[in-house]
Amino acid sequence: MTEAAKLFSDGEGYERLMGRWSQRVGAKFLDWLDQPKGLRWIDVGCGNGAFTETLIARCAPAAVTGVDPSEGQLAYARTRPATKLAQFRVADAQSLPFPANSFDAASMALVITFIPDPVKAAAEIARVVRPGGWVATYMWDFPGRGFPLAPLVEALTSLGMPTPGGFNPEASRADTMRAIWNEARLQSVDITVVRSEVTYRDFTDFWDSNTAPIGPSGQAINALSPADRDRLKARVHELLPIAADGSIAYEAFANAVKGRVP
């Protein structure tokens, strides 16, 4: 099992943690890609199918293949009514089990920071897409504090507690993503920033959604002692923009890159 598969093994837990935000920003990302209907897509690192569902609804593809290293995530993806068109299988982004030119377009949603060799993955994805097809990805801007869990990391940092590890936040920078796509020899490379609002009913909704032991942040929080978790909870409550009615809303943003296969 890969490190990414270990971090994200619970499809249902991921849905509450990140699935809804992946869909919101994913819709805007697909609008930016502006691909025609009827294409054969590969969704690399499809996880629990949250983005795959958006891809099917937004792009009306002829076929979709979703791949991910976590069978637990894929098991959840297969239960989504809106992903019946898709085929799911376990695979690594750096070594895809498909012949060259198998697809017309490729997406990779919220994955690039968890791949050991992003350039290798980008080149491998480009290999399985036909010439003229587009390869694109988006990732929360971690250095720019654009990811939905930024308040939690800010609270951990302010208290001197261990912050999430096990991934490469620098890979989410716009200039880094452009460089990866250029090094993978993709053409007409372009980047953009995709913004979306993150909302919670109240603090309980925020805390329960984001402290499940899923991903780097969830695992870092669950490694804390009960006393430190209580300190963290109080600090997060201080930092969040909580409205008079108890609701919480703030902006998250992701960097996106696309390039055409020569």
C-alpha cells in the first residue's frame, strides 16, 4: 500500500472532510478546462469519487476510468449513484496500467502533493492520453494558506504542536505546477487560481468534519493527547470567523495547471 493510500483509506470519512469542497472547486476547474462532451476521461487519484461525480455531471463524457491506490476509497466511489458510468481500479499515478493513447483527456484532483515524483506522474498521465488531448490538475495552495483546513494548521502552529506531514506542500505552488507540466513536455501550459467558499453549520460541524483520522491533518490531530486536543479545539474556536448565528464561512483556493499532449 502506498503512503497516500494509507493516509486516505476511508472513503466515507474523506467525503465529510474534503469531498464536498473538492466538488465545489472541481466544477470551476472543469469550466476552466472547457472540454467538449463525449470524451474518454481518466481521473487519476480519483479517491472516493467526489470529483469523478462532478466530472460526469459537468462534461458528459463517453467513458470515465477512475484510478486510485486505495481500495477503501474506490469501494466508496462505486456506491455513488452518479458514478455508474465510471470504471474504477487500483493503480498508481506513476505507473498506469493502460496502453498509450487510451484516453482523450485526463484530470488529477487534489493529488499532486501526495505523489513522490510528480514529474514522473505527469509524464505517465500524458503517455496514456492521445496527442492533442489535455492533462490537468488542481491542488489547494498550501503555502498560500488556501486549503480548507488552514485554520487547524494555524492553530497547531500557534500552540507549538506538530503540524501535518507526509506530503509535499511545495508541489501545490502555481510556478512549481507549471514547471512540472513543462518538464513532462506538455504544451500550451497554462495556470489559474480556482476559488471557492468553505461553509459549516457551526463549530461542531467544523470540528467533527475535520478531526477524523483521515489525511495528514486528521492523523496529526489524533496523535495528540486528550489535553492537547482540548487546547487545540479552544484555539481553533478563537481563530475561526464564526458568525452571530454560529455559522462559519471562509475562502479556499487552489492552483490549477493544464497542458496539451504533443
